[in-house]
Amino acid sequence: RVGSYAELREAVTQLAQGNEIVRKEAARLTNVLRSSPKARGRWGEEQLRTILESAGLSENVDFALQSSVKDGEQQLRPDCVINLPGGRCIVVDVKCPLVHFEEAFDEEDEARRAALLLSHANAMKSYAAGLGRKGYWRQFEQSPDFVIMFIPGEHFLSAAAERAPDLIESAFHNGVIVASTINMLALAKVMAGMWRQETLAEQAKDVAEAG
């Protein structure tokens, strides 16, 4: 029993040390995401890449991250361009509005928290309006007249939509489809299905010609 208790004590100590390491790394990641817009952007892009690949799409084949297009003299850099059958494509831009949301999460005063969440909602509406003004779809010949604004977190979008019920509708009128992680995964699976249907159609054509 003495030996078993000693082993258990050692295991508990190692578990506590592991939890402390995880806590420190999580705090470091939070500080980086709060203080660095570029880090937030890269984190959001990685979330998008994971979703698209899990749906069956391949990078540099079915989609490309950080593409460059020209709007007259201005250089635009959409975060992602997803290719579709027939030479069509859909543009996706990643937005990670974390600052006000994280401040609200840590705030204990209810009135202050409500004000921060309202600022979070207004920031997201501002992102959508600015994205609509860029008009990424105009730079691609066979792109639908909208762009997807990907929010890498259900809680970010739900908190904003609760404070600004017109968020999704007003963004849609500006040519912006707001998509959270679950919605983006559903859209990605639809796009992957379009490629499968295209492949089946080509195979059927080959069979018909061989016949």
C-alpha cells in the first residue's frame, strides 16, 4: 500500500504539473491573440484550412490561401479562394473579432460586460460592411456576387448576433455571407460534393464514349 500511495502521489504531481503547463500555454496563446492582429488572422486561417480539408478539399488544388488580385491600381488579398467546377470560385475572408469579446468574458460588472458585447457586435457589423465595399467577387469572372465572411468560433458570432439581430441580414444586403465554423463546414461539404459530381459526370462521359 505504501508503494501504491507513493506511485499515486507521483502521478497526481505529474498531472498537476501538466495542468500548469497547459494553463500557461493557454494564457500565452490568449495574450498573443489579443495583442497581435496578424496572429489572430493566422489562427483564423488555420481554422479555415482545417475545415476545408476535413470536408475533402485540398489546398493549392481546390482552394488557395492568401491569393492576390488587382482592383485597378489597388492590390487586394482575399484570405481564401475556393475553386468550383466550371472555372467558378467563391471568395472567403477570415475575421477574428476577439478583443471586445475577451474583455467582456473577463468583466464582472454586468453593465460593462453588456457594453463590451455591444462593441463586439458593432465591430463585426463594421467588418462586414467594409468587406462588402471591397467587392472581391468583382475581380473574378465567374464568382457569385457575394463573399463569405468566416468567423472561427460559434460563440463569437452568437454573442454578436444576440446584441445585433440585424447583423446577418445587413451583411447579406452588402454582399457578405456570415459563416461560423459549423456553417462553413456545411458549405465546404457542399463544394466538395460538387467536385465529386463533376468527377462522376466525367467518368460517365468516358464510359459512354468507350461504349
